[in-house]
Amino acid sequence: MLKRSDGQQHNIPRTLLLALYKAAYANLARPLLFTQDAQTAHAQALQLLRYLDAYPGRLAQVHQALFRSLPVTVGGVDLASPLMLAAGLVKGDGFADEAVALAAVQSGAHIIPGWRAMPALVGVVEFGSFTRYPRLGNAGTVVWRDVATRSTQNRVGLKNPGALAAAAFLAGKPLPATFGINLAPTPSVFDLDQEQHELSEALDAFLQRGVRPAWFTLNLSCPNTEDDPGAHQTAARAQAVCRHLVNRLQGIPLWVKISPNLADGQYDALLKVCHNEGVRAVIATNTQPEPLPNNAKVSAGVGGGRLHQRAVAVAGYVTAAVRQRGYALDVIGCGGVQTPAHYAAFAHHGVRARQYWSALVFGGPLAAACILNDIL
């Protein structure tokens, strides 16, 4: 085996297998997948995950054979890899009513597809976003892809079973050793006391049922609902909510996910709040609001290629600000990580861990394995 620049062995069998995988996905699987619209393909992927959740052992064998080990510690968490799957995939079914969601769990319904399959296959995963109460999400077409720019766009609307049902479903299950849970404020709730109360109840729902992730992420920046995500990112609101949650977390690190479309002064204010209130990491960034392909009057969150340059710029600004001010914050990159070059763009600014999502669409389920194998 050949040595890499970091001293690790270059695994030739793994490299050959991943080369075959990349060729097969690019020339066979992806063209077939893209004959369907994005929403249909996404729905079928979730159905496949329900099936694959029954076979974590086989998926773990694939992970062991094809994923390179590159441990890193960020945000108070020891990660087996600097690439983790972002929130948005493993979040569960939508429900209109909490009683119905809890009844579904009680009946044995599989309400969170991928909870076991995705960690077994790709490693570290952030579950969610979960809101305090269930949400059906937006109606109609809510998922799009832009092949030319390798971008995704969605206005799913925080569809999820709600924190209580999600916690009830996950309680007692063989959860992965390292995973995160993403919590989001309820859209259109702008009363600070109510927001704090609902987020506290969501947090407690998991902890009281023994579901203890390696970290929680507070999602202050969801652009695929009908409310204004910026309203949750003011310094005063962020300070109150972060302080409230950190005091209830029982030592579990809190990360905060921020938007790509804030002004520098807003980032400065949020970073100061995060540092002062004991937040351990900032994820830069969430998706970027852009007009829909079929309705310029409605916006939805764009990820992938069209987000990448802005996400890297924000991560660079935030990382520099953290260093200059001596803040005890790590920065996690998120936005269009689909190739080793995208990975390196964040590394250029000193970012040591990244989240990805759109890479699954354009690079397939082993996209992260390919990226990790090909970086120097």
C-alpha cells in the first residue's frame, strides 16, 4: 500500500471498489434515477430506507470496507469522520396531530425511515429537524433538483412527527454511538416565552426517554417554511434561547445552525452570543432561500452547487471572526460538499468538519466515502 501525505496507508482495494461504484452510479444509477422527478425519487428513497433499516449489519460491513477513518474532535464531540450527514433526511413522517403520531408509534409504525440504515452505512448522522409538535409540511411539489448546477431545492416545511413521537420511537432502540439531533423552533411562533417553552419540551422529550445524542443542534435558520427564518436569528432571541437550552442540556454540547444570507454584523452578534452562552459549534450554513423554479413569488431552500460558494465565504468569515476574538467556538462547514475540491474549500479556512446532503443525490449513498478516499 502507498502512503498518503498524512501518513495513512492508501488502500488500493478500497480505491478500486469506489472507482467502480462511481462509474456505476454516474453511468447507470443516476441516469435511471433522474428519469423521475426529484420528489418521486425522494419518496422512493425513503421507502427503501424503511426496508434497509432491517439490515444494519450488512450496511455496516459496507461502511467498514469503504469508508476511510479520519477521526476529528469538533464542538465537544469526538467524530469518527470529518464528514457527517446533515439534518433533513432522517427526520420521519409528518403528522397533523400529536395524538395520532404517538398512536402510530404505539402501534409499531416505522415513522423515522433511515434511523438505523443511514448511520450504519455512512457513519455520523444528524437526525431531524424536529419541532415540538408534529408537522405535515407543505402540500404539493416540495423537492426539486437542478442537474446543471448540481443543486437541490426544497420547501418541505419542517415535515416531522414532532419531538414527543420521535423520542418515543427512538427510545430503547439500538442507536448509533455518535449521532446528533436537530431541533427547530415552531414556524410562525415569535413569542419568546412560547418558543423557549416549546424548545425545552422538545429537548426534554428526548432526554427523559433516554435518547441522548452526542450533540443537539438549534436550527435557527430554516428557509423552507412560510415564516421569516431571520426573525429567529436576532442576537436577543438567540441569547435567550441558547442560554435556556444550555442550562437544560446536562452537559451535552449545543451547536447552532445559521443562515447564509445574514450581514456581517449579524454574524458578529450571533457569534458573540454563542460564545457567551456556552454554544460549542456553529454550522455554516443552512440552505439559501431562492425563488421556486415554477413560482418566482415563493422561495425555498437551495443546497448543493448554488449554495457552495456562499457557504464557504460565510464559513471563512465566521472562522476568522472566531479566531480574532478568541471565542471558544468550532465552525462546521455545510453547503455543496460533493467533491474533494469542495471539501478542501472549507479546509482552506481551517474548518475541520463538514456536513453534506446534496452529495447523496448527485454522488449516491457512498458519496462521502468517495470524497474521504480521494482527499490527500
